Amino acid sequence: MKRWQTAVAVAAAWLACAGGAAQAQEPGAGVSESKAALIRQLLDATDAEAMAERVTTAMLAEMERNYPQLLARVLEQENMDPDKRQAIQALIIESRTRVSERFRELYPQRVNFREIIREIYYPLYDKYFTEAELGELVEFYRSPIGQKTISVMPNLIQEAMQRSNELLQPTILEVIQDVMNEEKAYLQQLTDTAKPQGS
């Protein structure tokens, strides 16, 4: 598969991954009533449903922002006519925009964030926190600093992702290219070795 074709597959993959969270279990199974009440208070205090939507939106926006740059770097490695490269890039970006907009339209219609949060966080908070600790968390997130933490977290995550991409993307692309070159040389060596003598 050519690298620009791989880029198209990656564009589809991150959309598919974003929908993977919708796999469900029985919410709150095995959690005591008193602990479940504290977890509910904690989720209310952290506005978990809205937070999940905001974080998802921030992650999608960052992926969309970085995709054209990643695609351009991948296409630079292809040995093709510049006009053809530009045409392919335009088509992929147009497709990415159309798919992304459609995904943003359908995703909220098909994902019940309230149920997903219950199914994910009730067992996890039950597993990792005692009732006393949950009470302290509720108290913290109801405090002014706790509320500020909640309000800035989506932007903090998005900016951290953006900065991480700026710092790491060049190295990641270099490593990918090196690995691909090594694999290409290895496969070529195997092919040469397997050729019948005198062919």
C-alpha cells in the first residue's frame, strides 16, 4: 500500500476509534448503594457528561488540524508528479472534511454520553477509591479551584496535544520513515535470497 493510501486509512481509523467508547457493560454492577451515590455526586460535580463531549470535540479538532500537515509530509516522500501530488492531497482533504462533518453530525445522535459515563466510571471509581476518598473528591470538585480545574481541562488537554504534536511529529515521521526503509531493505533481501540461482 502506498503511503498516501495509508494516510487515507489513518483518516478513517481515527474516526472509528472515537466511536469505540460506545461498547457497554451493565452500569454500576456490584457497586454498593452508598458508594454509587457518591460516584453520582462526583460525576455531577465534575459535569462529566459535558466534559466528555468537550474533550471529544477538542480531540477531534486537534486531529483535524494536524491531518493536513501530516498528509503533506507523507506525500512529500512519494515519487510522483507535483501536480498529481497536489491533486491527491486536495481530494483527501476534501474527503476528510466531508467525513468529519458527517461524523460530528451523527456521533451525538448515536452516543448517549450519560450512559457511557455510567458504564465506564462507576466500576472504575468503585475499584480505585474508597467511600471516604470519593467524599473528598466531591468536596474538592465542588470548591472554586475544583470548578476551575473542570472548566479549563478541555482547553488544557487540547493545547497539550497540540504542543505534543509540534514537538513529537517530526521525530515520529523520521522514525516511521527509517523503519519503513529498513523493512523495505529486509524484504528485498528475502526476495533476492529466494530467487532461483541463474534467474
